[in-house]
Amino acid sequence: MTEWDGPAYDALPLPHQQWGKRTIAALNLQPSETLLDAGCGTGRDAQVALETLTSGELICVDQSRTMLDQCRAAIGADPRVTIAQGDLDSPLPVAQNSIDAIMSVAALHWLSDHKNVWVNFFTALKPGGRLATDAGGFGNLERTLNLALKLFPETSFPSWYYANVEDTTSLLIQAGFTNCEVELRPHPTVLPSYETLVTYLQTLVFRDWPLTQIETLAKAMTDSTLDYVRLEVRATKP
């Protein structure tokens, strides 16, 4: 798959910022805690979290080198921040039982399944540690993707995994989490113009598509609305 374009990503009017603020608020962060941002991207949410972590630490983890380059350019000089490359499907690059809180925004649906991710999060958290995540959930972009298939029947999509409430809750409990709250929340997002929609689809959703194909899809999306459904998870390590 085409590598992420960090600067182009940061230039877009992303609904991810709203999702990030909801996720951070759910953690009730304390100033001296250690927070891990799993799938940090360009560090937009990390910068918001740092406003609270005045004497704490922030560990930013992402698999994409270009995203981490953008994150490093934005906040890498902050002594509270550590930036590390890592695959969320593998053990996190931190010591076991070392993290007070984990957040993840718009990242987990890029994993083909979540069999390992909750175990990895549980292992990294301290006893009493908290988890708050946002990702595409069951039904995410269903209308958009069906339209794409109607226009281009031979097309294929990345191996997104839009998990449902039941499977996610079961995996959280199996990993050892308690106080599990899992919710699917529709978040339809209207983009301000056709040009913005084209750039958005090209940068985020269909990075491997040719521009002409993306433009055809964008013209067919007459209301410029992306039918997002968010899977929100809140849980605690006992």
C-alpha cells in the first residue's frame, strides 16, 4: 500500500480531531501520568494530551515512518515525548506494567483483526491503567464503499477491520480488562467542497487509487458526506 503522506494528512480538516478530544477526555488524565498514543499518526492528538501532561510522559507509537517524521517535527523536541516505530499487532515497545493510560484514535481498523491488540495494551498498562480508543466500527463507510463498488466492480479495498460491539467486548474480557464500555457511534462527516473531498479520499481512504477514479467517486458523492461509524472503547486493567 502507498505510504502515508504526513504533511497532506495534517493539512486536511479532519474529523479525527473531534474523535481525539473525546478519547482523551475519557481517560481523565492526571498531569504526572505516562500516556501511550497507539497509532499516533502525525501527533495531532498527542499535542492535545500534552496540555494536561504538564509533568508526565507521552510515548508516541506508529508503524508509518512518514507519519512519525511529521510527529517528530511537531513535538519531537519536547522532553516529555518519546517517539517509537511499532506495529500494534505486536508487543508495544515499552516495559510491561509501565503505562498509566493508552489512547488510540482512528488506527485500530487498519489491523486485519484485534486478536493481539487488546492483549498488547493490557500487558503494557499498569494495574489500574485505563484504555480509551476510537476506530472505524461495524458499518463504517458502508454507503461510500458500496458506491465505490457500484462504480468500479473490480476494485478491492485494504484489509480494514470494522469490529462490532459483541466481538470487541469478548476480546477485551479475554485479555483481562474490566469496566468495559463499547459503543458504535455514527459520525457522518460533510466535507466543505468537492476539491477537499477528492484530496481527503486520495490521502486517507483510497491511497492506491488513480486520481481519475477518485474524482469519479467524489462526483458521485453528491452530498460530500462520509458515513463514518466510530467504535469507541473504554476499559480498565484491574
